[in-house]
Amino acid sequence: MPNEIKETNTVKQVRHQPAKLDDVDRRILGILAQDSSRSYVDLGQELHLSAPAVHDRVKRLKRDGVIKATVAKIDGCKVGRTLLAFVLVNTKNVVSTKRLLSLGNLPEIEEMHTVAGDSGVLLKVRVRETEGLEDLLGKLQDIEGVDGTRSYIVLSTFVERGPDPGE
Amino acid sequence: MPNEIKETNTVKQVRHQPAKLDDVDRRILGILAQDSSRSYVDLGQELHLSAPAVHDRVKRLKRDGVIKATVAKIDGCKVGRTLLAFVLVNTKNVVSTKRLLSLGNLPEIEEMHTVAGDSGVLLKVRVRETEGLEDLLGKLQDIEGVDGTRSYIVLSTFVERGPDPGE
DNA sequence: CCTGAAACGCATAAGGA
DNA sequence: TCCTTATGCGTTTCAGG
């Protein structure tokens, strides 16, 4: 049952305890964030460490949830989703926001966040054509309590990556 | 030289030729988009295929650019970036947009898109604290030709994934 | 937390239906 | 495009510092 909204899909913007990370950990994260197929031997050479040492660290980073998963990055255009857009959705109240969130399993929706400010929900959506966006906006506006939407069609993407481990 | 803006980092929103994909390809993409660490033996059992057959398909999907990379998903909070926000940046003209794009290598910036509509650029940023956002907004507004910014602070994230291979 | 050695399983190539 | 077979490498475990 993929793409189903479960409790665990929700990532509350609470202040998690940041994990204790040293410089080597952050370098590992920086490398794996770009390419998780690198071998431990390979990483070990770059970091002047043995393969098992790297493995231990990666294992710990996964166990602590710093690395949430390793995933394949798919080209939206190549799978037929040629149009990327961000949609701000105004909702009247919390109840209508909840109704909106139940649409999170739609395959067009890549990201769904509640945001502060007048608009209640921000969506990142990837659709087949402008028609697909029209359909989606229709679904959104059918929801009771949804005041209106504001769409930003993406022309070009210049950066698209995960969090920087920094420091 | 990580996080450096290169030609290849730019993903123009041109209509790529969608790759020819059958149902099995899409199922593979769907699985690997969630967990790329699954073994070919494992995938083969789920798809009723031999491991090398799966491997051949994955190899082709990578060669054709459908799978752009396999990466580790990092928890922003766990690495100390507790505040997620989207920033719409109004730019006067194309020249100021270009100046803005040169900031793409800042570690706080996860996504940078040019968008249609009155606002020129949309940013997804992940910072340490509100202070970090303030710093970033300062940098943006220092750019000549940047009219103003509008920020949407994320309260909760309900969906965050890649493109759905669909069909 | 690390190293080094050793065992196991998987990725990968080859060849054929 | 798929299968089976076979091999080498990487992952993973373990003992030890």
C-alpha cells in the first residue's frame, strides 16, 4: 500500500534533537546525499578509514534516523510528468485543512506542507500537462472550506537536492 | 567540488522525450523511489523475474536517465536545520534573476526554480533557526534588482517524495 | 572507535532459449 | 527480453587493540 497517508508519513516540524555528528559523519552524509551507491571501501579511501569503520558510522546514521532512506531519484519528464508547479491553497480553518491533507496520496503530489501565513497549505505537484494541473486544481477547489489557490508554474529548475549536512 | 552551480545542474523545463516504459519498469521505479537498497534477487521475486533481468532493466533506466541518481535522504532536523521555508523572490528583470541564481550554491538552499507569474524565483530553504532565514533574506535583498520576498514558514510536512512513475 | 581477516551474499558478465 | 550459470567484489561479521 504505497502512497498512503499514515501517521508515520507526517513529519511534524518539531525541534528534533539534532544528532551528535562529527566532521567525518557530515562528510559521509554529504557524499551519500549525492550518491548512495559508493562502496564502503571507496568511501574509506577518501576518508582515510577502513570499510568496516565507514560501515559502522553509516549504520549508526541510519539507526538514528539521520539517513531516513536511500532512494532512486527519478526524472519527472522521463516518466511523463513534464509540468512542475507549486500551489498555495487557502483554507478557511483547520477542518478544511484536514480535508485537504487527505488528498496527499494523489500521485501528482510530491510535497504537502502546512505553512504559516494566510495560505494554509503549500503543494509541490508534478503533472503530465497543463490539463493535469487543471484537474488537480479542480479537485482542490471542490473541497469544502478551500477558499482559493495560487499556482506557480516552474520554468526551469536550477537546484534540487536534499538538506546539506553542513558545518 | 560539491554544490557548485554548473551547466549540468540546470534542468530546463523543456519537454524531454518521455522514455518508453512498460508496466514492469514503472513498478521497479516505484519501488526504488522508496528504497533503492532492495536487492535484485528481492525485486525479482516480487516481480516474478530473475535477478539479472531486473538488473538489465535498472541498468537501462539509469542509462536513459530515468533514474538520475541514487541518494541518501537526510533528516534536516537531525543535522541541525530545524526550519523549513519557501521563499518567493520578486526580481525586476532577467539580469537580476541571473544574479540571484548565482546564490544557488548556498547550503541553505535546497531548491531553486524560476517560475511564471509575477514572482521570478522560488526557493526551498532549510535553515538552522529563524535567524538563519533572516540572514538569507538579507543576502537576497542585497541583490540589485530584487524587489522583495515573501516567505512561507513550514509548520508540518505531510508528504515529501519524488516523482510518481504513475500509470 | 578503529583495524584486519574471513565468510557470505549479491552484483554482474557470459551465453543461450 | 528473459533465463541459468559462474565468478569476483562488496558487504558484513568477528576477534582484537
